[in-house]
Amino acid sequence: MTVTILHNPRCSKSRATLNLLRDNGIEPKIVDYLETPPTAEEFKSILDKLALGPRDVIRRGEKVYKELELADDNLSDTALITAMVGNPILIERPIVIKGDKAALGRPPESVLEIV
């Protein structure tokens, strides 16, 4: 079964997670999600696999988070997902997906539970 990593090569946690997978004999499909972001439907599926909501994986420190006023508690999950796939820098990384499970690589070792 294919293991996929939503990866940002500039992120130390993302690089560490990729190296950890490789150290465990897993060569994942690498998706540079900043270049190829998931669709809203794909991202909702990833959130379901993570058993998390969009607020659980949104990067609040990004400039665009403040510009789009995403801290507004009245925003729906759909609005947040739309903002995140339109501005993929907002998506916390890395995310590793295998089958019907996914894990956030924070810390990197947490992805080992699903692979």
C-alpha cells in the first residue's frame, strides 16, 4: 500500500519525517503540497483520516492567516478548508497518509503509528 507524504522541503519537521520513513524502509510518494495543493474534497478526506478539523491543522503564524481573518470563530469548516487549499502554506506539515489513515508528523515519530 502506498504511503504518501504532503511535504515541504524547506520545513525541518517535514524533512525529518521523510528521513524517518526512509530509515524505516519506506519510500513514500512525495507531494510538494505548496506546488500541488489538494482539492477541497481531497483535503476534507485527509482531515477525516486524521480525525481532526481544519482548525487543528491550520498554521496560525502565517501572514495570510491574519490577512484573511481566519481567527474568526464564526467561520465554517468549509470556509477554512477553502482558505487552506487556496493558500496551502496554511496547512500544517507534514501529513503522512496510508490507506484510510493519516498522521501529522509533529513530532515526526507519530507517523510510525500508521505505517
